[in-house]
Amino acid sequence: MLQAHKLDGVESNLTAILGNGYQTVAHYFSTYSPFPKFEAIVVNRTVWNALTPAEQAAFRAAARKAVASAVHTEPFAEQQELIELCEAAGVPATPTHAHLAQIASAMRSTTPRTVTSTGGKELLAQLLRLPGAGLRSLATPLPFRCTHRPKNVPFVHHGGATIPPGVYTVTITYHDWLKGSVINPDMRTAITYTTTIRKNGTWYQTQKPNYPDQGPFNGTYSVHGDQLTFVMLHAGPPNHPNDIDAPETVQWSYFRGMLTMRNLIVADSGSRVLYAAHPWRKIR
């Protein structure tokens, strides 16, 4: 619907934006925060009263640990997802003071009509008392990779304008994963990828070592000038399919058996390292 211009925008979380590739169509994302975000743990009163005092104490202790953990893990995860979004063609759009004033005015006019119950008014008052509450142009600090975007230096083709079909290989080291901010525990070792690019527009990829939640992978690809788009159709063994990523677009150049790529619209952090850390070497 975004591609057909039936939607002007989409409201979603970073995980869903990246997973669905919304940023490939809606490049700009807002940075402002109208109110603090929170999640509630709610237990039915009848169920709660049926718990023993020890069970209630364990439940409260688990809730306290969840909050304490979130204080440390959520900001890190948010920054990591922002880096991935900005490196996958997402562009932060920070509102001006005038725009923020308009948003604040609109919120003040609607809040009395929507928050009418005693409980709702109490919750709103608690939100307003939270540290950092109030309209802000930045909901969270933007990472360096969002504020200092790399210059797009064009590739120069050597040879034909199509990618030679064949089998390509590349090894991504542990240092490469670290440099690319890949935090998956499986990537704490070197992984060799072997990719077969077929003339009929399909590709097949294996990795060594492999893991149950990863390869092999296959799909289609298309070339438009110096841009190459991979579409993943399947990931994992046939009897245990895994989640697949949104289409990924890179800039490519081929010279003397080496396929060199630069990320353009690639949401997955592991894929960005796979494409750009080293040229893929054609072995047959």
C-alpha cells in the first residue's frame, strides 16, 4: 500500500519496520516523542488472590528484575536498531520548534476528550511526572551513523553490465562481525558463505558452520545498472523454515573474478557485513 501511494506513512516499531522493509519505500522516520513509552503487567484480581503469598512475592520479584534489566538492555537494543535502520536507507526527520509546538497544541486539545476516567487521569499524571517527560524533538539520542551518513561514491564497472553467473565464496571473520556491530552469539567465529548465482535470476547460498535458525538460503535477484537486489524466498532446511528478510539492495562492481558490493538498502546487520566486508571471490 505504501508502494501504491495508498498510505502516506506507517506507525510501527523499529523491529517491524526493518523486518518488513518499510524503509525501502518510506525513507524518512520521525524522531520526536510526545510521551514516555511504557508497558504494563496486568494480572486478573481473582487470579492474583488465588496465588499463595510466596507466589505473589515471586511474581513481584520477577517484575522488578524485568524492569531493572530493561533499563540496561532496551537503550542498547534501540540504538542498535536505529543504526540498522539508518544503514538501510532510513533517514531521520527531526521536527522544528514550530512543528513541535503544533504537535503539543494538538495533543492538549485532544487529551481532555480522551482521558475522562479517574484511573486514566491518574495514569496521565504519573506519566507527566516521569523523568524526561514532555514533548521532545529526539525520543532518544541518534547514533553517529544516523547523523553522519557516508557519501555515496559511485562504483566504476570493469567489464560487462551483468554479474557473471557462477559460484562465489567469502569468509567473514569474528573481527568483521564485531566491526559491523553484529551481536548474534553464533557470529563469534569465522563463517564461510558459498553463493551460487544462476543465469535464470535465482541464487542459492550455504554457510559453514551452519545453525538451525539460519541457512541454507535461496531466492531471486535482479540487476538494474549498478544496483543488485536480492530477494530471499526461503531460509533454513525444508522441514524447519526460518524467518526471511526484506529485499536487500547493494551497489555492485565485478573485476577479475571479484564481486564487490556496497550496501544501499540492507536492514539486517549480518547481511550488511556479508555483502560489504570483503569482495566475493568467483571460484567456478
